[in-house]
Amino acid sequence: CERTMMPQVPTELFVNAVQAVVRDNIEYVPPYGSGGALYIRPLLFGSGPRIGVQPADEYTFLILVIPVGDYYKGGLASPVNALLIEDFDRAAPRGVGAVKVAGNYAADLLPNMLSKKKGFPIGLYLDAETQTVVEEFSTSNFVGINSKANKYVTPKSSSVVPSITNKSLMQIAKDEGMTVEERPIKVDELELFDEVLAVGTAVVVTPVGSITRLTTDSDVTKYTFGAKDEIGATTRRLYDRVR
């Protein structure tokens, strides 16, 4: 709200609204053990008779809920294959990449569709300034696991949306004795990870089986993580804990 000049929704109003919408839709909460969840999406938008580039005259706060299963087909049991996005940028340095605004997702619509046509359900974005540093997936934060070094590594960037799922996983990893590093990750470092995860509210902990870089039709680099279609031990443990 601060970054987009919108009024902040008071915490008490926000919490009461979440509780009310869940109560009103309690019959849609998937049963425990089914693997489903009730996804809660708050939304704040401006409106009113104004066309200039300035704050709106009025704002509407609403919350949507929907029962959901796994975001990607197969969920934990089926690692997704990612495409390195190099001909589009998700967010500019010092822009709104770290803010939960619709524009960040609008920027991904075309690259996401093109990636899916090539057989990749998820894309991985690099930094817009140098195209050498990993930022985040089209839907979620990036996490790399180096099992030999017992490390949990995730990008530190002002263009990445702060994920409560990632923060929770970082704490869990620390509690389990892993070294947690939040820092810039060079593309070349991808070959050092034996497990890669896409993490977020919707995707929870989704294993990434490979990341492909298509520099040209004849120049292809593929980073593979773990055995084909197998879930890494650290991925499974983190998934179980955070669930």
C-alpha cells in the first residue's frame, strides 16, 4: 500500500475479514489429509472518476476464497521443468518487483504462455540489469539446496516478492541445522545444487527437476537436479514440516 500510494487496511479489519470469509465458506475447506486447502486472496483496488496518474478517490477491499489442490500437476510427486527466461524481464531494479501488485503478474503472462508452448510449466527470471543473477520463478521464490554442504540458498534482491512460505522454510532449515544463505545467486551456481524448489503460498514447496537455458536453437544448457522424477530427501522433509 505504501509503495502504490494506497491507504493501509487496519490489521484488525483485515483479520476480521479473513475470519468472516472463512466462516461463511467453511463447507468449502478441503478435509484434513486430502492434500487440498482453502486459498485466501485479499485484494485492494482503487476506483472513482479520475484518469490522471495519481492516487484514487476511493478504494475497495475484498477477500476471495477458493478450495485448491496442487498448483502444478502432480504436486510434490511430479517435479516441474523450468525454462530460464532471457528475452523478457519481470521487474526493473528499484521498481515494484518486491511489491504484491498485479502488474508483476501481468509482466509474466506472455512469457509464461510462450514457455508452456515449449513444454515448460514454469519460468525462472534473472535480474533485469545484468541477466546474470537468479531472481525468482514466475509464480514463486527460488530455493537451491546443496545437500553435501547442508545449505539452503535463496536470492537476496530488491526485485523479489518477500514470501512468508520462504521465510518459514528458512527458519525450519535453521532449526534443522542447515546453513541458510540469503544472497545473490549467479546463474553458474545452478550446477552446484542437487535440489531446487519453487516456494510460495500457492505452490507451497514444488520440486524443480530441471532448468533449461535456450540461448539459441542449437545452444542449449540444461541443469538437472536429482534423479529423474525422484523427490529429494531435503525437499520432502521441508515440505512435510511446513505443511
